[in-house]
Amino acid sequence: MKQRVLLYVFTVLLLTAMLVACAGQPVTPTPAPQEKPFKVGLLLPGSANDQGWNQIAYDAFKRIEKELGAEMSYVELEQSPASFEKAFRDFASQGYQMILGHGFEFQDPALAVAKDYPNTFFFISSSRIFAGNVIGLNTDSSQPFYLMGVIAAKMGKGAGLVGGMEIPPISEAFTGFINGARSVDPNFPVSVTYIGNFTDAAAAKEAALSMIAQGADFVIPNADVAGLGVYQAVAETGPHIATFGAFGDFTDKAPQNVVGNYIADYGQGIINMAKAIKEGTFKPTSNVEFGLKDKDVMWLTFNDKAARPVPEDVRKLVEEVTAKIAAGEINTLAPVQ
């Protein structure tokens, strides 16, 4: 019995000592699992501050950074497929969940890289591709260019179109312009020139001046930053030459010459997709296609202070044509019968 009492006392003392010892030690909390950062990358074929095509995407990604708390990075690239592929691979290898190549020219490099990174979504602007995690994000510019063609044929004697490279998004936009003009006047003359790049403003200016010399009194660019050369050409030639801003407001580049602006803002659409990707709910079934039916993405504005402002009757016609395009009654890529 005495041994049992001693064992009991010893056990109590031991437990007490252990509790005292533990009480004197700081308790280290178990760290909460860290949320994986949401990372988005942007590849631009020129300056992010071009006030046009590139800045549309840049501004959208800055909104993703602010509104979704994302880590955002971007690179400005020369026109080189090798540099495109390297940039895609660099972002994907660093765990970026969403990468946008802002132009059709990024499509093939994305396809080459995407198979190695199945958990990354690769978006390609101005593309209709849908191949697993490579998804086209297309704005049908043939629709607003169709409206420009209607206006040019109503107000002018001839038009010139200056493109960067002959790729589908640009050639389709120009087809829309031609079809719009021919819907008003089947014989309205339209000339088209591609300068072969998106950066040579001097070449674009030279092309525009050549078109003006041949009788065009409407000259419109679709050439990213190179398009600034077209605005220089029309501004220097005089107020009788008209143009449109393409993908942004370019009124300040030629205030007397810009009769209207095609504004493209699919930033909200990009943000919606980014939100779904972050939440794990993005389940694509096709490419994304925006048109005049998406009033918060694509619209045409007019410059009342231009030397040759668009008359009210033409504006009314543009409104009617816009409604028909949005309703699917006019196919802007179909030749006018």
C-alpha cells in the first residue's frame, strides 16, 4: 500500500512539473495556409501608352490588378515570334494563371507553349481560335469599319485604308469598310495598303499621302502605333481630308480631320473572365466574340468640332445600320449584292 501511495504522489508531481514547464513555453500557432497569388501577364506588340489598341489591353489589366488584387506584369515586344514564345513561356513557368497575347500574331507562339502548361489560360486578341487552354478573344472590327464606310461614301469622293500587316483582324475590318461604302455607292473607290509592320509611322504617313494624292479624301489607319503617321498626313494636308480614330479617341491627333472615333473597350469582358479564372469557375466552350450588340464594348462617336462634321441625316442612317448589324440583319463581311 505504501508503494502505491508513493507511486501516486510521484505521478502527480511529475504531471504538475510538466504542466508548469509547458506553461512557461510560448505556444507557436500553426500557420494558416497561404492563398495562391493570382497572377496575370500581358504581351503587347508595341507601346502600352499608344492611346489605342495596346493601351486598351494595358488599362484592362491594370483594372484586374486593382479590382481583383492580382499580380500583374506586362512586356512590350518587337514583332518576333521567337520573343513571343519566350515571353509566354517565361510567364507560364512562373505560375501565371492568365496570359493575354494582344494580337493575332501571338496565336501560333501560344499554341507552341500552351501544351506544356495546361493549368494556364492563354488568351489571344483578334483571334477566333479555341484549342483547349488557348482561347481567342475577338472584337469584330468589321462592324464599326462598315459604319465608317457608310459615312465615307456619304460624305467623300474616295477612301484609303492603311494597315499594319495583312492578318485576318485587319483585312476583315477593311472588308467591312469596303462593304459599308459599297452599300451606299457600289462604285465608291477604296484603296488598301499594308506597310508590313505596326511601328513604322513614317511608312504609314507616306502611304496616306500617296492615297490623298490619288484622290482619297477619307484615309483611315488600322496599324497600331504606326497609324499615328496617317493622322500626321491628314493634319498636314488640310481640313478637307477626313479620318477616323481606330480603337480609341484620336481627335487630338488631328482635331479638324477626325470626324469620328471607333472606341473598343472590352476591358470589362476581360475582367469578368479573370474573375472567373480566379474563382475557378471559368469553363470555356468557344472563343469570345464581341460586336456592336455589346454596347459597352464597341461604339462609334462623332466629333462635332471637325472641319467636316458628320451631318445629322448621315448620323441617323448610321444609327439605323448599327441596329441592323446588332440584330444580325447585316453581315458586314458578306459582299454587297
